[in-house]
Amino acid sequence: MKILNVGVVSPGDMGQAIAGRLKESGLNIHAALDGRSERTRSLARAAGLNDCGSIESLVATCDLVISVINPGEALNVARQVAAAMTKTGRKIAFADLNAVSPKTARDTDALIREAGGLFIDGGIIGPPPRGEQDKPRIYVSGPDSYLFGQISHPNLQFRVMSERVGDASGVKMCYAAMTKGTTALALELLVAARKLGVEEALEKELRDSRGDVFDWQMKNIPGVPAKAYRWVPEMEEIAKTFAELGMTRRMFEGAADMYDFIASTPLGKESPEQARKAGRSGLDVTRALADRK
């Protein structure tokens, strides 16, 4: 299959940045913006994406559709794409690059293949590829993952793993458990320290004894609130992954609770663009969360 036209669902914070790089690589990039927010429409326009309107029209136009969306909506998007393939008779490739469990990836594979399409399991590790130094690793697996070999851009590092659906999602789940899981813990303990009145003493101790870890979290935390609502279902998918292996899911159910709390705050209602413009430090964020009435 020759890849010329690619659809991106949805051109949000990560999706728009990837779409822009795909367009730079020489591909024709499309979106389905029916029912999408004005923010998403604006991001799509800024990236120069063609609006096909509906998912059905997107499937009729594209050779490959890439899903980069809230993990909680991943299966729903796959169902829409599968239904559109059935209706239009188009047998396209569908790549789920969302943070979902290997089981969810296999369920998606079954949906797409039943509709006659090709499926690629994927996971994105790293920041949206906006700046020249931003180069996310995009892990892909499954028998059709070789299709990503047709895409070449210096800011998109595709890593083809294996022919087994679920391997790419497995890497994403374990990596996100480390990064976003520990960030949830850091946020909770820093909020607790402020509420306990020991914030300054704890900050000094962390800087003295674990300055590397503290600095890393301070760099990460400012961007968390605007993405917290998407990290709730991601933590739930990690919990599901570990439970399927006979391990505890409770740690990541707790992380989901923390991100759900953050998403409910004024900071959690901001868009990523608004959060970047605000320029808050990590401690600004934790203090705002702790002082919320």
C-alpha cells in the first residue's frame, strides 16, 4: 500500500504537531472537524490541514488514518473508522497511537480487521514535535507496522518493534507508568507538604538530597494541569495493563484520582497553549493546587 493521504484524528496538542511534521514530509494531511471545538479547528488551520468534515469522508479520502486522541475515546474513534470503512468499502490502514493497554490495542485490531482494514498498534513517547529539538519516539508494532517505513522526517522517530499487536502499547504503558505515575506522586506529596506547613523544609531537603529528581519534576509539572483530563484514562489503561498481568492496579487508580482532582481545578481547565503562555514554575502549580479552596 502506498501512503499519500493521511488523516489525523485529532489535531489537538500532540496531533497537530505530528500532523505538521507529516505535512512537511510531503504527505497530504487531512482532518475530520465536524463537531470539533473551535480550538481544534484553529490548530488544524494553523497546520494547513484539509478538513474532510466527517470521519466517513476522511476514510474515503485517506490511505492511513492516525488516531491521537484522549485515550478514553480511542475505542470510540476506532469504531467510527471501522463503520466508515464498512460503509464506503475502503480498506485503509488505521494506526492507534494512543496510550492504551495491549488488551485495548488487540480489541481495536479486531474491530479494524473485521471491517477489512489494516491495523497498526502504536505509542508516542516524548513531547509534541514543535521545536527542532523535539523528536518524539513513535513505537509501532503489528504485521502492518512496516507501512510507517514510508514516512521520513527528522523530528519523527518511528521505531518498528515486531509483528505482534500490543508490543508498542506495552512499551508506552510501562514508560508512562514511570513518568506520569511518579509525577502524580510528586504532585500529591508537594501539595500535602504545603497543606502540612512543611513545604520549605521539604523543598530544601529534596534539593539537597535528590536535586536531580526535584529539578526533573519541576520541569514537568507546569504542563501537567492542562493535560490532566487526558491522563485520567491513561492511568486507568495502565491499571488495566497491570491487572491483566496479575499485578495490582491500585497504584495507578490512585494516580488517576490525583489527575482527576487536578483536571477539576482552574489550572486544569486551561488549554496547553494557555498554560505555556502563563509561564508558571512547578512550585507555582503545586501551590495553586494546595491553596485551592
